[in-house]
Amino acid sequence: MKNAEKGFTEKELTRREMIGTMALSSLALSALSPTTQAQPVIEAEQAANNVSNGEGLRRIGEIKSKGGKLRGTIRVTNQVRRIPGGSDVMLRYYEGIDDSGVIWPPTSDPNSAAPYLPGPTIRARIGDTVNLVLVNNVDPSKFPNSLDTGPGENHATGSGCDVVKVPPNPVAQYPDQVGDKYPNCFHASSTTNLHFHGMHVSPRGTADNIFLQVRADKTISPTDPKVRRAIYDVFAAPPPQTYAQMPASWKNYQASLIGNYNKTAPYNGKRGLPPDLRLPIPSPTQENFPEWAIGVYPYNFLITPPPVQGNSYKMGQAPGTHWYHAHKHGSTATNLYNGLAGAFIIEGQYDDDLEKIYPDLRNTEKVLVFQEAAEAPDLETTLALISPPRQKPPVVNGAQNPVIDMRPGEIQFWRFVNAGVGAGWGGLKASLWDKGVTVKQTAQDGVQFSWQSYQEQALLESDDNFASGNRVDWLVQAPAKAGDYTLFADLNRTVKLLTLRVSGSEMNPAPQFPTQNNYPEFPDFLKDISDSELTPPGQTVTFDYVPNPNFKTAPTFTIDGKQFSEDPANFIKVNVGQAQEWTVRNPTTVPFRIPHPFHIHVNPFQIVEINDGTQTFAIPEGKREWWDTRIIPPGGYLKIRSRFVDFWGQYVLHCHILDHEDRGMMKVVAVEDPPAHLFTTAVHHH
Ligand SMILES: [Cu+2]
């Protein structure tokens, strides 16, 4: 497809024209900037500095499942860390702990700031039970611009949003001058949770529950016997379907923590929250899971096995390259800038079959986590998010342009995760390599290709396969000739993503790409959603950018004309078990062409038709890749099909430009299991 929308020269021009024609405060002006896409703000000198220092690719520490159980702890804490090519800033980061102790990040040089890194990689297998503890040990006092103290509770304005004031100006630059309003504003970035992106699991309770809000408590230790007791009682039971089913030890423990939090949380310079701001203590017999937890949360779910006789599943979990990240509405962008994301690899038949072709596959496999950092006082100041600061070239596993070594002719399996914040840099494309490197894509968004899709390689030159949220699996074959080969991040080939260094003796015998005979088996549940399976009429979903009529404040980001809301009237409602075809539209072409990436939780989708604003392309049966995140072309649409099967509950679809999401471009999808659970229940409050 054409890529006019990504030509950032045009975009820059448009912006300059706007600057020339409107008298605005600098903040309001920059607030009109549509995205935090890195391209427009990369400066030539930075690109020129983006030369490899020869640093080898950092291998990320892994929490691995054993005997069918993934046991581990993800601890969120904070430290001064070094932005590659930038300065040292206070950041939140993920620490990984398994049965042997802290496995990630590596101990760093005490004489300099620790590097900016993704979280540990989690590696499990289809059918495993995930018993993962999230601990929130962030010290909110280290992030003074985030008033992380609850809805409506804001020391300066009571707005519930983070506040940025530049004295002596009495008006808050954020949110007042921007015009953002709670809950669709930046806020509560020391509150967190985990989203399991790409996973076909329940959106409720102790699974992929993004409505959960885990407040920071730096006193909680995952090794405290009382904490362990409460958590391991949860893990000893099957994944709970209702809060009532949670063990008493957990409920009592959290009730005491919430009570204590209400008495001691800082408010207006004192300790203790006023009555209307206190967190409710859940009833031990209530069905709905509470929205709040203090300091710690036990994630307990099964990685969905394939549908087979004897189970009731309609879809299985696709084995592949998935990921996890913080997903608290209002702070997702901030936390991803901080680096709160990691790969979640789910192995299965796909890997086993590839390993039969490449016996050394698991030793040479590369997990490549792409991240975007922005240099700002603490990556926290909302001003910095609205007015993107000097954004740095992207990093892979914490380094700019790291080096990967291969032998001539060798084939390796590379898994890319885009854990960035914006719409990407223009796709992960074979043509962005220096000549000589051969690439075959085997999966998109953690879902393996059919043999037909593999042969077609339709996404190998896609501009739209690597926005924030996307994953790409490549088989990469090194050239026969020794030397350094660059993979560029951007279409202008100015920013280097990584370097392949080819040296040593040639592989003998020379490895070959898969053939039809040895290509990984394609699971039945990933076969096309047929016309006859669909329940009409489906839905039309429209992502829109709405400029403020007087241009004095920022535009709003909406879906179907509304910012994110928990009013059930705004929900998209589907009955569990249905397959539907939806049209997902992006009319944003004025004043910028914004490639909003559409993302939906829990179930992946197939694309059957794409309109890029001028032309319509049908994707034939047998060649319909699965996605969970896909850029909607500006001025165009996607026609998608998805199965809303296996799991009922409320979850979300949203723009994966994460500051758009935080500011309202998100919508609840309510999947009902009639007649037991009614749409009319609004379970959550933000
Ligand atoms: Cu968007």
C-alpha cells in the first residue's frame, strides 16, 4: 500500500503552516500535535549520532514456566535510569523475580545510572497455568507531578488530572489550558496493573483485567509471609470466576490494606482521605471483582488450550510472540515511556515445528523489544507528553542500534515486539535492510501464518505492521558475505534499528527456509472465519480526532463521537459465542493524517478488506492474517472479523497511540453470557 500518510515532511509543513496562522500559547499549539510518533521530532543530529558503539544485543532475563506452571513476580519500582543518548531520569521499571531470586534487570555499574530497559521476558507454554504476582513498590513522592491520589482528588484543582503549573502563571498549563477532563486526562501514573496483550483469556478477575487499579505501596514485600500466604492461597485454587470465590486470606488481607490506605494516604498535605474519596472495602460475598487493590495482585489464569474434544473452547491461544504492559487508563503512555513493558512468549507446536527445521532455534532465537523513550524531567510531566520532547531514536533491548552476530548463511528466528508509544516508524520491512539479508515473516501479532500466507509474504513490505502493540516474527538469513548489515527503523533510512554482523565460517550444510512439507502445522481454530459463521449486522466503529472549534485547547480523541466512558449506553455489546464483521473507520485526515492503530483485547481478528483512503483491497480467503492491532489508514477503513468466544465480561478496544488512549480514544466492549450476566451492570469506576 501507498504510504503518503507517513511522509513526515508533509506533516511538518502542515504544522508550520498552522504555527503561522494561529496565535496560540505555545502549550496549546503543541497540544495540537496529533501523535507522539517519533518521526517528526527526531532531529538530524540525533540520527547522525545513532551509530553503533558495537554493543552486542542484550539478552533479556526470562521468567520461565516449569512443569506447567509459570511462577514469578513482576515488581514495579523506581530508580534513576539512563535514557540512551539522553540524560539520567527517575523512571519506574520492572524487576523480574523467579524461584531463584531477582533475575532482571542485571546488576549495573554503581558508578553510573542503570540503563533504560524493558521488563523481563515471560516464557510459558500453551495450557500452562500463569501464577504471576504484580507488586507495586513505586514511591509516588519521586514523581511529584503525578498526583496519584484518586479520582477527583487533586491538590491544585480537584480535577482528578495531573497538574503542570509554571509559576507565576496561576493557570495550570495542564490540564486547564489543554482542556482535558478526568478521566480522559493524564493521571495516576503510579497506579498500575498488567495487560496481557495478545492473550485469549478472561478479561475479568485475576486474568486480563485492565480495569483493575493497583495503588502503590512501597512497604509491601513479596517475601513477607503474610503476603505470600494470601497470594499462594489464590494460586492454590482454580482461577476464580467471582470475587466471592477468592480465598478469605486474600480478602481479609486486602480489606486491611484498603482500610489503612484510607486512613494514611496523603491528601491536602495531611494523612487520610475524606469520606467521598475513600476506596470501598469490598464485601467478601460480592460477585464483581473490586476495582482496587493495594500494592500487590495475584494474576491466576490458564493459557487457553486449543479446542479439542472434552473441552468447551471455541478458540485456543495462538502460540507466539505476545507481551505485557501497564494499562491504567490515564497513565498508559507515561508508563510505556518509563519502559513498563516486556515480552510474553507463549510456546507451542509452532516453535516445536520450527525447531525441527532449525535444531539450534531455541539457542539462537532473539527476543527484540522495541521501545521509545522521551527525554523529560521524569517522563512524567504531562507537559512533556502533550508537547513531545526531543524524542530519541528507538532502542532494542535498551540499546540504540545493537549488534547481532551471525555466521554466513545462518538462519535465526527473531521475535520483534513494538513496546513503543506511537504509530511506529513506517513498518518493519525487509527493504529496510542493507542488501544481502533475506527475511521471511512467519507470524504477525503472535499468530502464525498459514502456509499460504507464508508463501505470499504479503506483509513483508507493509508500512502498517509495526505500530505500538504489533509483533512480527522473522526468519532472518545472514548473507554469505561477511560484514555489517543495517536494519533501519525509518523509511528515510536515517535511523538505525540494529546491525547484523556476519563473520566466521559458512554454515554447512547451508540452512534452508521451510518447505510445504516441514512448515509449522496450522491449528484448525486459526482457519478463516467464514461468511456463514457471522452474526449480522456487526458494528461500525469510528476513531476520530475532533479539533477544538476555537483552537484554544487541544483536540479531543473519540470513538463513535464519545470519549472513553463507563456508561453502559456507550458499550459495544456482543453475545458470547458470536462471530461478527466490523468496519473500523479512521476519518482523521485534517489537519493531519493520523494512522490510529486499532487494538482490541482478548480476541484477535482477521482483516478481510482494507480501504486506504483511495483504493479498496480485498484479502482473499486462505491469506487472511490474524492481528490484534492494526493501523487504520487515514481516510480509510478496515473490515475485520472476530470471534467473541470463550470469555464473557467487559474489556476495551482503543487506539494504540497511547496518549490518544489515555485522553479518551477507548471504548468498552461488553461480551454478555446470557442470561447470567447483564449488560446494565457498570462494574467499574475510574
Ligand atoms: Cu489514535
